[in-house]
Amino acid sequence: MNDVADRRLGAAGVAAAVAAALRRDYGLRGHAIKSIAAETNANLRAVKNWYEGRNAPNGEFLILLCRHSDEVLETVLLLAGRPELVQRMKMMDAKRKVREILTLLDEMDGMGAASVEDGKSKLVGSGLPEEAA
């Protein structure tokens, strides 16, 4: 287990951790509280209290926050002493992003091949003369 999970945080510690996660995810935007309230169907006053670290959300709202905020989910997992799950989530996200990039590269490569077949430059819009491409 990690240091955070080994000690009792108390309600104030949980409230502070959730508030920090919400600020990381939603930033200091003026409409952050309204966005969170809309996503969770929670009262604006309650969301403001979570956001400012005065109170922690109850279990139901904490689950809803985890559905909409990767930062809150990561915080809960770390507080629960499950850093391996956080690492697994990050690895899955990185793999997804790599797949997206590879798909885009394949699409771009396919467009380049089509333009070569048409007798045009592969580097259209590169600023190079077509002969140089």
C-alpha cells in the first residue's frame, strides 16, 4: 500500500483531495461548478462545497464524479491504495492514443499514395515545388 492509503484521511482530507482533483480537471473556469452540477445532477451549493473542499460528496455523487472526471477517479483509486489500477488506466489511454495516431498516419499515407498515382506531388501544401517532392 502507499502512504496515503495507509493513513486515515478523515472527511476533511477526502474533501480536500476531491476538491484538488476537480480543480485539476475543470480548472478555475467560472462555469466549472455549473458543469459539474449538470453532469452529476447535484445541487449547485453542494458542488460549490465540493469544489472548495468544504465537504466531500457522498458515495452516490462520488461515483457520478468518477464517471465524468478521470482526475477524481484517479484520486479515489490512489486514496484506496490502488496505484496499479491508475497505471493500468494510463497505459490503456496511451495505447488508445497511439492507435489513433497510427490510424491518422495510415490515412495520410493513403492520401499520399493516391496523389502519386494522379501524378501530383506527395507534399502538397509543403511549400516545395512539385518537382522537389
